[in-house]
Amino acid sequence: MLRGLKGGSDAVRGMGLADYIWLDGVGNIHVKKKAIYLVAEVDGQSNVPVLEPWVATVTLQEGETERLLLSPAHYIPDPLRGEGNYVVLCEARNEDNESHPTNTRATLRNFVEAQGDPLGTWWGWRQGYTFGGKPTAEHYVAAERHLCACLDAGLFLHSGQVDAPSGKWSFKLGPRAFPDALDPEPPSCAQMPDNLVFGRYFLEKIARENGWGLEYTNLSVYLSTDKVRSPMDQGEDAQTIADMLLAGLKFPEGSSARFAWRPDIRIGLAAPARITTGGGHHFIEERGLDALADPYITTARILDALRSEE
């Protein structure tokens, strides 16, 4: 996350390039590129990028232009470009600094700040995709490069499917049963939507570099709660959560497929939640999502449906 700047000009340690990215309200990722500089140390971290809000002119789908204030919210290293470069996830705001109507990240952030997450949910995503044209060896290499980029950037990469003969690819983000030293914080409702946006962006960037088309084919969201992860749970708590989702999911009238879906829920059994614990735990998978569903709205609506369990 962004931190305050300390030190004067003598603390400058170099320059880099940042991709400022944001969602447009219907799931598409937009990017503007900006030169940045790095400082020696901030809050114990070395060579930290100085990231400032940026007023940028963007082109809308209708061909019109609009000026947005891109407010940095979460940054990660850019493993595709190398050391000193970053990908910066922004919240889109109007020039008067009010949240833009397309800023769905702020919708989830405001919901979590107001309601919290008393159930202790953990989250994960599986994104399916295919590159354009007949599957080739180059597609296989690109899919593996994407997985490595996610891992090198510090995302919660769990696994990936790279099936060259069929061209069916996917990447999964979420709990991975690593020791606490590697994953000190659980994959929370606040950070995992960001992870999915970063993962999609790396994939889209790799496809563009190769001149390929890219189609998202399916998307699943996984979640569990403190009760569901309990060693005493035999699936009853997971079934209760699944039933609550089926009964509690509500969508505004006229919502597009990116913001609403027909629930398709299953209960599964995962590997141990931590490598030091025995046995597995149950989780709930929602498979009814649009392939390019907005992760922030999806997360907020699921959390809202679970509030009656509190």
C-alpha cells in the first residue's frame, strides 16, 4: 500500500515507469503510463516509488473524452518490465476528488469499512481464458510466463492450467497452504479483488506483446469462513453458507451480466488451511459468474448476502 514520503532530494534512488491501471465500470482494464522516481527508504522499505495522483484524459467507449483523477490505491512490482518499474492500481475519481460512478473498488472499500468482515472470510478466484487462434507452443510458454509474473509480483498465485492441445487455460488465486512466513496474512475480501485485476492485467499485457487475441471464458469465486475452516466442520456449516448465498443474493433490476449472475454453487474440500494443521477444510465455490465479472461488486454482494449469519 502507499506510504508517506520521507527525506529530501538526496534520498532519490532512480527512475522507473509505472502503469497506472483502473477499471471502467464494466470490467475492462485501462492503462496510462507515467515516469516515476524512487526514494531510498520509506517506513523501513528501500527503493520505494513515489506515486502521486494523476489527472489524465481518457477516451470512453463512445469516442468521447473525460478527465479523471487517477488516485493510486495499491501498487506491486512489474515483473514483466523488471526492477524499478511498477503496476499501480488506481481508483478513478472526478477532478473535484469525488469517487467516479465507475469506481467499483470504492464501493467494496466503503462496504468493508462500514460492515467489516466478522465472518473472517478467505477468498480465491479461478479465471479461465484462451488465446486467439489455434493453440501453439508459444501459447504454452506465454501462459507459464503469466503464472511466473503473478508469483514474482507477490500475488496469491495458487495454480494454473496450461493445456496446450485444447487451448484451455486458467489461473487460480487464493489460499495455498503455505507457511505463515510466506503468507502472513490471509487472502481477504479487501485484497483478493485487487489480485484478480493485477492477474488479468499481466495476462492482457502478454497477449498484446505477442499480437494475440484474448478471451475470458469463465470465472469462479471461492470463499470460506472461520466456521467453515474449523476442524470440527463436517460440511454442515459450508452448506449453511451456500444456502444463505442462494437465498440472500440480490441484484438491482436491470443489472448487466457483469454485475449479476445466476447462482451455481458447489461445496468442496480444500487442502489444509495452514501447512502446520492437519486435515482439510470446506469451501464454497460460486461458478455462475460472467467470465469478466467485476470482482469488487461480486465480493460486496456476497458479503451482503452473508450478513444474516453474523
